[in-house]
Amino acid sequence: MTRLSADDRIQVSRDATVEYWKHLLPIVQIAFAIHILLFGLFVIVDIPILWATNAASMAAYVACLLAIRRRAYRCAGMLICTEIVAHAVIATWVLGWDSNFHFYVFCTIPIIAFSFQAAPIRRGCLSAAVLGVAVLGFFFRHRVAVTSISADVQDLFGLFNAFTATALSLHATALLVRFNLSMHMNLFHSAHRDSLTNLYTRRRVMQRLRQGAGTARATPTAIVLIDIDHFKQINDRHGHDVGDTVLQRIATVISGCVRTTDIAARWGGEEFLVLMPDTSLEDARHIAERMMHQIRQQSGLVDGRALSLTATLSVVTLQADETFRDALNRADQLLYQGKQEGRDRLMLAS
């Protein structure tokens, strides 16, 4: 497996961090709203130290949201983790273990794990702080609660915090799963789609062939090979920008002609391949004829230059005792024969 260079690893980390915080932003906004609500509750029950703490927490969340906007993500992570741990310590000390403020520290675990991968000292300190709140808070649970509140009020706080912290953790987990899937889909797209034409790459064709290997099928797999006629002359006369536009137009035609079960790929510079599972030679021929006709219709002005666009196509079917490479060689030979016979034609395997 090819190892990424240092620059590539930095770029991947940056891209992943941007996506991660994009998914995490709703959680930060919800947490900010919860602190506004808690501020009001602490004012109502008249606990000055906690409403003052909550006011500081609200300021920390404003700073965190501004840091996210400036893409200072490590600063944002440090702010939110420090605020949650400090708030949990103060609230547990004031109201007692049963107020369940310690539940919130578990919401910081994904942030600590992701945001401080390259900062082991900070990650270790924050992880130790989470463990400290959970373990020491439980150990000293009968020696805290410096503020006397009624059992009903403490139960109210305990119920609210247990529900809210658990709901936040569940929501954060769902968002992180979505983030993970999003990253995998982006990686799949980058690995299997051509950046210019958005058609599949050779890798996806070969992967599809491996997936279908060993499966008995009543109808063979068809292969259509497409080569743009005189493409080198287009590049030489009009420049590579026009050549790129032509490739994109041809790719659009191919995409519009194939079915959802087919795999359309950019096979080489100006060569395209369509893999058609469970397709007879006759059905593949009809689709190839439609492609050839629509490619001709692309003739005309391309970026202000008059061009005549045609393509030579070949169609073969993959026989039961034949490898893909052998079938591709037959398609290549037919394509070459078509070019020798004057181009702009469809060559069909006998």
C-alpha cells in the first residue's frame, strides 16, 4: 500500500477536521442553548455561583462558535472540553452527585479523541480530567453538595441532566456516524471517479468484474469500447482546454445513454469503456449506436471553435471461457480495424 507523504497527511487531516466540525457544529449550538436554559433555572432557584458559572460558560460557547467560524478548531475543542469539565466539577460540588452534571463530561470523549490526535499531552490531560470527574466524583459523592436544595429540585436537575446529556451523546454519535460515512463516500468518489469527466475509473470496472466473478449468468457481459476520432488533432489545433471540454461532452453523452446497471468509465486519454452486465450483443449494439449518433450531434461550436466530433466504437461480449483481458483485446482489435476502415463507425464482434 502506498504511504502518504507528510504534506498529503497534513492535507487529509485538514480536510477531515473541516468535515468533522461541520458535523459537530449543531451539537455546539444545542449545548449553547442548554446553557442559556440552565442560566435561567439557576437564577430562578437563586444559586449565584451556578448562574455566574453558567454566564462564563455561555461566553465560552460564544468564543467556541467564533473559533469554529475562523477554523481555529483546536482552540474550539479546548474551549468546549475545558468548559464542560469545569462546569461539571463546579455543579457537582455545589449540587451533589445526584444532580447528574457529571454525565456531560462523556460528551467530550469524541472531541478529545479527534481534535487532539497530534497533541498527546493535551489529550492525556483532558482524558485524565474526564476520568477524574467520573471516578473521584463518585468516590466523594457523599461529601459534596455545599448548597442545600430540596430533594425535588435535585431530582429535577438529575432528571434533566441525565436526559439531556444522554440525548446529546446519542445525537453526537449519529452525527459522527454520518461524518464517517461522508468521509468514506468522498474517498470512494475520489478513488473510483475520474476528476475531469466524473465517469468511473479502471479500478471501479475491475472491482465490478471481481464482484461478479464466479456467478453463473444466463446472459453474458457486454463491453463497449469508445475512442474519439482525431482527438490528438483537436488538442494540437485548439489546445487542451478545448480537448477537456470535448472529453466532458462525450462523457455526458455516454452517461445519458447507459443504464443504471452499467459501468461507464474513462479508460484512457480519449478512450472510454462501458461494462454492461447481463446484456446481449444485440442490446449492447443498440446502446452503442445511440451513443455514436449523439456524439455526432455534439459537432458544432466548442468553446467558440467549430469542431466535427465523431467516435469509433466496438462491441464484444465476454464469453464463458474467456477472461476480461482477452475480451478487451478483441474489442481493441475491432477498434483498430474500425479506424483503419475510416473511423466514425461501430464494429460488432461476430
